[in-house]
Amino acid sequence: MELKRLNYKFTVCKVTEALDINMESDFYFIGKTDEELSLVCKTEDTPQNTVERDDGWRGFRIQGILDFSLIGILSKLSGILADHKIGIFAVSTYNTDYILVKEENYERALTILASEGYTVV
């Protein structure tokens, strides 16, 4: 399986209004529930008015389109990283999954996954 490096620094934050989010940005994830409005975006695109924010994330995506019948892909990746004491923040889209790790663990995470047979591009 191929993992693609994302050459951005990410921020995970909570915002009060969707109007604060730059919808023109080329990369962001929004999650809304009855309790919060969360945003994952490139750090440079983080809104001024955040309720809380956590900077210093880097990420990679699982390349290709994942069929919904595939089971355990994210679980396996997160398990490998957990075994090496690397926490993740995962986001899924219709096509694939994205995994973010803290910047200080990024290169080590990719090295570990490569040693487990994943191809990192």
C-alpha cells in the first residue's frame, strides 16, 4: 500500500462559525456535531477566531480510492504507530483516509511504516 506525504503543516481547531473558515483553501476538513464545529486545515489558513487550536501536525494519505469493503486499513496503520507510541489524528473522505501525526513524530512514523512494508512517496 502506498502512502503519500502531504507537504503542509496542519492545525486542528474548533471554530464558532463556519463563516470563519476559508472555503477557498485547497485543503481542509470540517466536522460538525451538536457539540462543536471542528476544522483541520493548513496552518496558514487557520481562522483568526478559534475557540481552541493545536498546531504542529503533519500528514500523509493512503493513495488511491479505497473500496468500502476493505476492512482494517486505518486500524492496522494506527496500531503500528501506537506500538511505537505515536498518536494520530485521522480524517476520512469518501475516497481515502488521511493520518496526521505531531510534527516531531512525522519522519519517524513514515520510517516505521516503510519498515512494515508500506511505500512512502
